[in-house]
Amino acid sequence: MAQLIETLDKLLWGWPLIIALLGTHIFMTVRTGFVQKELFRAIRLSVAKEEGADGDVSQFGALTAALSSTIGTGNIIGVGTAITMGGPGAVFWMWITGLLGMATKYAETLIACRYRVRSEDGSMIGGAMYALERGLHMKWLGIVFALLASVCAFGIGNMVQANAVSVNIQDNFCISPWIIAAVLAVMTGIVVFGGIQSIARLTEKLVPFMAGLYILGCLAILGMNHDTVLQALTVIFKGAFQPQSIAGGTGGYLLSVTLRYGFARGLFSNESGMGSAPLVASAAKTKNPKRQALVSMTGTFWDTVVICLLTGTVLVSCMLKAPGSMNSANGAALSSSAFGMIPVIGKPVLIFGLITFAFSTILGWYYYGERCAVYLFGERVIPLYKGLWITAVGIGAMVQIDVVWNLADLLNGLMAIPNMVAVILLSREIAELTERYSGRHIEDLDMSEMPVVHNSDQGVLHRLKSNRQN
């Protein structure tokens, strides 16, 4: 099974998907008139409140909930894995996925908010599946996306994260994995049973603190490695086009391998093109879709353009500074060695960051998976999904799941395909909405236009079955 997954993973993440992702990012950058230029406005909007808007959580709450799922092991272990498997140049391609991927994140959020619906209790529901169903009348593809996302969540957002927490605690504190699994499962259950409001309240406080602390740690290491920082950036840039090993390596990398790991880990980290973040963005309190799309776009900026680039520069500068101590084929060990350069508090900062990043990712991805499961099977599936989610957290913390990394990459790629279809086919509407909500005179979206989903306890699969019977 492991060999099969690895083979399929390599096939999927070959040139076709790399070109599809990069092409989508470039296409949407052009189609939106280089929407990245509105980054600073988007950052201001992310911390501002929009009075009188309908939704379940604030715009900042939706952003931090989305960031909680993206700022995780991909920023620490994922970057280290990309470097060890694809060379330093992979960091450059991760950064490119972030810079260009901001336009795709903006576009997918725009259509998710545009086609979101109200449930009978007044809550907002949206995502790629509703854009596919209502915007393109491709309900079957919406079902495919929801199925992939609800299953994908158990890999990228659950077991991988739980395993990262468990391994770090075991290595540093020698605590039994059974105890770790039990505590992590209980903590997860306490939060997820409170719904999106509970998740958003926690992430609003946790995400800024943990990200700030991690960034300070990276800046401290770069200060210690000031004499190799410029060289590290040069190695990263040159390695993107002429891949070479460093820190005691004996050979180079194929450009295709560097690209593959750069794009795969970049997508794993920022999730641009996957359609995951729009699932929670659709619940934000906003009057027009562009506003929330701009706010969501900043998530890719913070995650990849800032944090992943910082992590990559730290690791490569450390490999140049002390090649003997940084010659590891393990991404986690590479990060641990780098933060070990900070006396006393270095490794504790990394451990705390990794644990909190991973735990917050578990919470954010739970909401993604739950929304897709509700789309398929109705609200009656929520208790079952919560039980399965908490159980998977415990399993991930107790067993060796190296194969899950490849499985996560595989499912990420598959999940991105229907989402990219929605983004590309609705690109004309995205461009029109972007222009419509430009300038100072922003026309609010008429919330009364949003349809109400009746019989919200019944998912789309149940409704399809009922329609066939009728």
C-alpha cells in the first residue's frame, strides 16, 4: 500500500499538476489585474470590523481559523523536508507558490462567498462545492470535491499533525505516546464540540501569539548567522534553477525534483488552489465577497511569503554555518538542529511552536472536513464525524505514519483539481466582481439574494436519492 501511494503521488505531482497549479496562479494573477497589489489594504481590512454584516464569525476570526490550518508542520517540517528531498532551491518555488498563489486564494474565496447559502438556522455555508453546484451547475463535481476534502482532512489536517506533536513530545520529554494521544484527543474534543465559534475564539488568540513567537525565534537565528544570510539567499535562488546539494551532500538534484517538492510542500503549507480556506471564509461576517477574499489572501502571504521563507533561510544559513551538525535527511531533525543554536530557549520555542501549530491545524481542518461532510450527508453526520476525528487524532499520535505524508500530498493534489476547475471556469465572473467592488464606492452584496437551504439535516447525496425516487 505504501509503495502504491508513493507511485501515485509521484505520478500526480509530476509536470502536469505542477504546470496546472502554476498556470492557475499566473492566470488568476493576470485575470484579477494583479490583485496582490492590494495586499496592504487587505491587511488593514483583516483587522477591521464590518458593521451590520451577516455571518457566524468575524473576518479576523475566519482568517485566523484558516491560518490555524495552514501555519503548521508545513512551515517547519515541510520546509525542512523540501530542502532535504529537493535541495535549497525548493524554498524558492515554495515562495513562488505563495506570491502567485495569493491570487488563487483570493479567487477561490471570492466565488465561495459569492455562492454561499444560508441554512435554516441562519448560519452561512459555502465552499467550492457550492460554487460548482450553483455557479457552474456541476453538482457531481461538487460532490467529488466534498468527498475528497472530507477524507483529505484526516491526512493533512489530522493524523500528520497529531503524529508531529507526539514525536516531538516523545523525543524531548519521554512521555508515553498513549498519554499524549489521550490528552490531545481530549483537548481536540473540547474545542470542536463548541463549533466554529469556539474554534475562532481560540485561534484569534493563539495564532498571532504562536506565529509571532516563531518569527522572533527565526529572526534571532538569522541575527546569529548574519554572515551567511546573504549567501543562503543566493544558494536558494541559484538552487531553484541549478539544483545542488550543500552541507556535506555529494551531488545535485534534478530540477523536476526541486520543483516537485517546492510546489508540493508549498501547497501543503499555504493550501492555495485546494479550496480549503474558503470553507471557513464563507462563514465570515461580510457584505461583499471581495472584502473577505482580500482578507483570506493575506493568509497565503503570512504563511508562505513570510514564514516559509524565513524558515527556509534559517535552515540554509545554518547548513552553511555548521554543515556537520545540519547534515540530516529528516526535516524535523534539521529544524531542531537550527533552533538548537539559540542557547537555552531555542529548542523549547521550536517545540512549543510545532505543538501549537499542529494543534491549531487539527482544529481548522476539522471545520473544513465537517462542512464537506455536512454538504454530502446533512447535519446528522456531525456527531459521527466528530467521533471519527477525535479517534483519528489518537491513532495519529500513537503509530508511525510516514506513509501519511505521501497520502496527504496525493489527496491535496486530487482535491485541488475540482477547485481549480471552479476557479478557471468562473474566472470571468471573478474578474467582473473584482472590478465591481473596486475603488471607494463598494456596492454591498444584497444578502436577501442568498438562497436558504431547506431540510438542512439532509445532505446533497440524500437529496439526490430522494429526487430519483420521486
